[in-house]
Amino acid sequence: MRLKIALPAAALVVAAVALFVVGRSASAEPVHVSTTGTRYAATVSIADPAPGRVTVEVKVDKGDADSVALSAVMPEMGHATPELTATEREPGRFLGEGELFSMTGVWELSIRLDGPAGEEELAVKALITE
Amino acid sequence: MIRVLCLAAVLVLVMAAPAVAHNVTAGADLRIAQTIAGAEVTVVVKGTSRVPGPLRIGVVAYQAVAGLPVGLEVRSVEDGRTVTATATAAADPRYAELRVERTGPHELRLRAGGETAVVPFRVLVDRGSAADFLIYGGLFVAALLLVGGLLTGALSRPGTAMALAAGAAAGVTVAAMVIVFEPWVTPSPPDGAAPTAEAAAGATVAAGGRPYAQARVATVPARPAVGEEFTLRLDLVDGSTGRPVDDLTVHHEALAHLVVTSQDGRYFRHVHPLRTAPGRLEVRLTADRPGRYLAHAELEREDSGGQLLEAGFTVGGDPEQAVPATAGEPGPQSTGATAGEPDPPAAVPGLRPAVPVAGRPATIELAAPAGVRPWLGMTGHLIVRSRSGDFLGHVHEMGSPGSRLRFTFSFPEPGRYLAWVQYATGDRIVTTPFTVDVTASEAAR
């Protein structure tokens, strides 16, 4: 009687552990990364980093940026996407919406910030998955 | 279950191993050659096993530089925190210790002799392996439960004993399965690693090679004069996106190997330009004769093969100012690697066959003095150039025993080639220039 419960239970444990080991590296993570330059510092967040339309949040942590423009390059494939202008929702918080990533893979997101301190381009890497 | 694991194993095998860029991990140092303040040095960044932790940086000199001070500045790109130190270049340097607070992208700024280089790199720290945890954890649980099972069995409680034995079996199974399948499971990337497509399911597998890079080469000033220091600048541009190429990997201990020769081959420099801005490489040179010069840059992008970029520039001045050639024959004159001081008369390299045949391997052998030390990861380097300059080869020593340097190379076409063998001794880089006459094979005549 107990054997009938114990064996499936043991099998379940084994299955759960194996799935954990295999699946651990397979989950898509939201992008949340900080970068600093000489004039500005920014934190970039992409809640759902997938091909197609995305929303990119840029929080300017250092420097007084008036405008933020985003563009992306996939170095591995030589793809580049046009620049899109992010709109300032609150002081220091910009949102950019558009098609930045045309396929899955590692993309380099360029953030061009402009303000009284001058222009600076920062870059972060983002993993785009399905 | 086994099918799921096998499928997962196959999927993992299909995905290529990620390439390593400028990563600094414990046990894997970053070595990067730089031509700075007129000296040939190799900057060594030793990895750390923990953060916050020490990052040790030393500057190895390959020339007698008399304690050249090199300013070091390490900046975390993520939070902008900066630490500084000063290293002294020496053949066997003392390492400066800087403290890094976090993993991830960093920048190393080097300052010497009024020149500045910015080297991007990543600090990585290995995470504990989940597989190891499961193997030892599974075995530990099994051992505990087996002892418990034996004790409860002895106390004649068969139900509990059976449950404990089943638990023990599960523990052993987990450990065994992880041991069997661990080699196929992608290890978790170290802390601070750049994202890779291989780390995520559903991501496209690497295409195998990035677009070509183009070099826009300029000199500052635009028309350098004989005996005057000038900057040779390479702006690298991606052929597909037009963006600066800022993903060079360290290839034979340098971001780029730049060979600058005068058209006649009497001027020769093998230097390692500094990255001064994204996609920009610069090196300071002084020409010793007017005329046409050739620049050949050997570099490698991340996840790609090597490539050779070529450009030419002109040095103005009076031909009388040039160092007079001693022989009437066109061919390279003895020159130092970067310092420009002439080398002592060196042994003449031996050729086998004496007149190499185009398209067939030829061996070039040179007697080297005792105390030759590796430079750019190799004992010796042979650079060959066709007379016109439209062909350049870079051959490495094959690890021959004793104090001989041996190179094997198939010259592609008949004709005269200019060649230079380079190796490092205790306090200098010795460059031995010579020429090789290559004949056509019988079949081609």
C-alpha cells in the first residue's frame, strides 16, 4: 500500500529535479540593466523582450536628459533597426515603443541621450527570445 | 522521462559553445598587447574568484623601458564606480591590486606617455554548479534515508522502512541521472557574463561569423613628415550596419596586430594599436623615409574568423633625409620592433629547400639566442610580404626543441618576398629581416 504511494512520489521527485536542471537555462528573462557613461547613467527595462513591438523603459539615473532615442543592432547577423524617439512620461523616465528587434538573439540596444550636458550614446546588450 | 532528457541533451548539443570575448575569470587572465608611449607592453588582468574582491593588473615590458609608469583606472560600466592605481612596466612586473565591487562589464583605462587606451572587459565569477549540488545532495539524502530505513526495519516497522528506502532510491537515482546527463546540460553562465543566444531556448542558433569590418585609415596629421611623430588611426565600420565595430576579440594577445611597412620594406613595425574610442584604434609612429607606406591590420570579431584589412598612406619629405640603404638590392633593412634601434647582426635564416617552390611548404629556420621568451603567446613570429605589398602572411613558430625557431609556410606565387622573423628576449624584441626568392613549380613552368 505504502509502496504504491512511495514509488510514484519518488518518480515525481526525480522528474521535478530533472526538469529543474534542464529547464533552468531555458526560461526567458525580462531585461533590466544599468549602464553609465561620462555624462549620463541609465537603467533600461524591457518587460517582454520578444521580436515585434516592444516597450522599452529608460530611467535616467544620472544627468539631465531632455531627449532619449533608441536604436538596435544585432551584430551577429548584421541587422540594424531605425531609431525611435522615446517620450518622457515623468521627469527622468522615458518610454520607447516600436519594433526594435526583428528576430531572437542577442541585440545591442543603443540609447542616445541629449541634454544641456551634451549628447552621449550608451549601449546595453539584450537577449531577445520568443 | 529519459526521452525528455535525451531530447534536451540533443538540443543542447546542437547549440554551439559561446565564444569568449574579453572575460576575466579566476584562472583565465586577460592578456592584451599594447604599443603605448613608444613601448611594446602586454597588460595582464588577473581574474578574481569573488566580488567584492581583488583585481590584479600588471604591465609586462618587452623592451628596456626603465620603469615606465602606466596609470590604471578600472570603471564598472553598470554603476560607474572607478578605482585607480599605477603599475610600472617591467619584464617581471609587480601587480597592482584594485578592488572590484561587482561582476559584469568594466572598462580599463591605461595612461602612459600622454596616450590613453580604453579596454572593455567583463569580470566573471563562477556560480556554484546546480548539478554538483544535486549529485552530492542526492547521495547525502540517500545515505541518511538508508540508515533511517535500516533502523526502522530493525525496529520492525516495514511501512516506514519501505518509504525511507524508496526515498533513498530516489536520491540515488537523482544523483546518478545528474552524473550521467551533466555533460550535456548547459552549465549556468558565470555571474556577470554577457547574454548569449545559447543560454535561451527558442533563440536562433549563431549564424557562424559576423559581417566584415572595413577600416577607414587616416594619419594625423594628414601628411606626416619624415622623422616626425604621427598617429595612424583606424576607424572600423561594420559592413552591414555601418556602425563602429567594437566587438574585437583578443586574438593572439591583441585587439589588432598592425604591420606597417614602407613600400621598399626597409621600414618595418609590428605594433598593437590602442582602442581610444568605440571602433577606433590608434598608434603613434615615426617614419624614417619618405614615400608610400602600407598598413596591414589583422583582427578578429567576436564569434568570427580572423580578417586582414589593408590600407596605404604617404609620408612626405626629402628623399635625402632617408636612412641610406647599404645594399643596392631592394629588401628590408634591420629595424627594431618599435623603438627603431637597429638590431645587432643576427644569424641568417636557413631555408629548406634553399629556393622554395610556390605552393609547396617551405621551412625557415633561425638560430635564436638562449633566453627567448614567449611574446604574443608564441616563441616566434614570421611576417612575409610580397614586394608589391598586396600579400601578407603571419606565421607562428611551431615549438621546435632547442634554441631554434622553425616556421613552415607555402609561398603562394613565385617571386621575391620580404620577410621578418620576430622574437622576444629578456629586454628587447629582435627583428631579423631577410628576403626569400620563390620559384615556380616544374608543373607550372
